[in-house]
Amino acid sequence: MAKIPSPCIDVCKYKRQGHCIGCSMTKAQKSLFKSLKKDKHREAFVLMLLEQQAQHGSYTHWEKAYAKKCKKKKAKCVIGSRQDAA
């Protein structure tokens, strides 16, 4: 199975107080994710990002776009496993 992909959904416009309007990450967070090598660290980062998005409340489209990206890359979809557990 492929590595957990970046939460970036290729929108990359930073307007909301430095947060991307597509995925809610800041430029620093995007750089940090690229440096994560272990899948458990990448998974934790994606789950943290979900919580961050809940705080901002404007990223309802992201989960669907990210799930599609994971499926395309044949990678584990962290958000799918989270929803199954809830």
C-alpha cells in the first residue's frame, strides 16, 4: 500500500489568516508534512488537520476531495478509518 498522501488537494490559495482555502494547512504545516517519513506520523498529522478544520468550520469539501486522492493513489484513507470508528 502507498504512503499516506499529503492533505493538500492542490488548491493552494492562502487567504484565511495564512491558511490554505483548500486544505486549511499553513505553508509551515505543508513543509512539516513533507518531512514526516513514518505513516503513523502522517496519519496523526491528517487527524490533527481534521480537528483544525473543525475549528475553522469552512472546509466541508476537503474530506471528499482527500478521500478521492487517497483512492486514486491506492493509499490508506485515514479519514475513512476515523469515520468508521466513530
